[in-house]
Amino acid sequence: MRKKIVAGNWKMNKTFDDAYELVEKIADEMEHLATPSVDVVVCPPYPFLEMCGDLSQESFFAVGAQDVSAHESGAYTGEVAAPMLASMGIDYCIVGHSERRAYHNESNEEIADKVKQLLANDIRPIFCCGEKLPEREAGTQFKVVEKQISESLFGLTADEFGDVVIAYEPVWAIGTGKTATPQQAQEMHAFIRSLIAKQYGSHVADNATLLYGGSCNAKNAKELFANPDVDGGLIGGASLKADDFLTIVQSF
Ligand code: 13P
């Protein structure tokens, strides 16, 4: 059975004290939750990774980074390399988020390099894909997502691909309060699974964890997660409040 995952992408929010308070609350509550079938991942900004890692030790959640360098080491001021994350015990890392693609011009090729860096260091990539509003209005959303996935991921072996989590995040739904309908999410997730099946076979496709992201919150998570091909969520705004995030974790 494939893994169900709820991951919180804090983006560039919180100061150290606020972050501590949030993750401490998540850690406390997680101890009492009966959700052994769901992997919970907290993805804070880099400076808070160690603190979140410490607080996760006794608890039942994993820690992820929000981005990684495409390079292994060297003169890349301001960047953080996969071996550094691995040396801190980081389990997951988001790559190819639409905000990185938009504000840092990340290409599918660069994202492919980041994925390779992570896999070489035993960190599971949470690979983001998704179309912009004009692309959906033009009916090209499937083509767009297929290009993102095939150019960044389909150079991997089946074995390597088995460690990748895909997050479908329609850009028009991110931070807008305009969630994809459960039907829109299911339709795209089924399409993504069919792409994986074509590339790697149905066994790999059946085991792939596909998350939905984009204005997923405590109210709509249940309806989204009820779809057969939606295996959890990548949560932005609603992951900044412990109660909301934990409600989403329990929405299966
Ligand atoms: P929101 O949940 O705030 O729409 O953000 C989604 C997202 O971008 C998660 O990576």
C-alpha cells in the first residue's frame, strides 16, 4: 500500500520563537494522535530545521527542507547542499515549488539536478508540479504537468523514482483560497498516475504517493483526500496553525 503523507510547507514565515511554539504544539499533539498510516512532515525555513528536528525526535513526524542546491558543494553563496541536509538527518525536501519556478526561474532541468542530489543523499524529494491559470483556461493543464514531470523525473530509474513524492499544486489555487474541486484534483492525479504507469509500470505507479496542494485547509481536506488517487496534501497557509494542520492530518 502506498504511503499517505501530509506535509506542511511553512514557506518564509515565522521567527524562531513562533516556529518553536508551533512545532512544539504539533509534537505534543502528535503523541496523542492515532494516525500511524499517515506520515507527517514539517518543512520549516532552513534556520529552524535543527530545532524542528530536535523536537521531532520523541514524536512521530519527519522534517523536510523547502529547497536544495542543484550542486553538491562549492562557491554557491547562500545555497544549501543536499549532503548538508543529510548530515542533519533531514528526511524530505520540497523541490520545484511554483514560487521557486516563478521567482528564481528554476527550469525543469535544474529541478532534475536537485532531485538527483537529494536521491544521492537519501532524502525524499517532494516534487511540485502544476499549471498556471491561463494554462488551465486554455485546457493545456495535462500537457504542462506532463512536461514538468517527464523532464524532471523520467530520467530516473524505477528504483530511484520509488523514493519521489509528487505534489500537484495548481498555481491558481496556491494562497488564493480557490481550491481545486475534488474532481479536478482526482482527474489530474489519475492522469499523473497513468504517466508513471506508462514510464515505470503499474506496480511503481500504484505505490507512488501523490499529494494535492493549493488552499487545502481543515475544512476541505477530507473531501480532497477521499479521492482514490489523492494520497495526502502539501499544505501552505493552514500548516502555520497547529490546530488546522493537525485536523488536516486526521482528514483521511
Ligand atoms: P496554500 O496552502 O497556502 O495555498 O499553499 C500551498 C502550497 O504552495 C504548499 O506548497
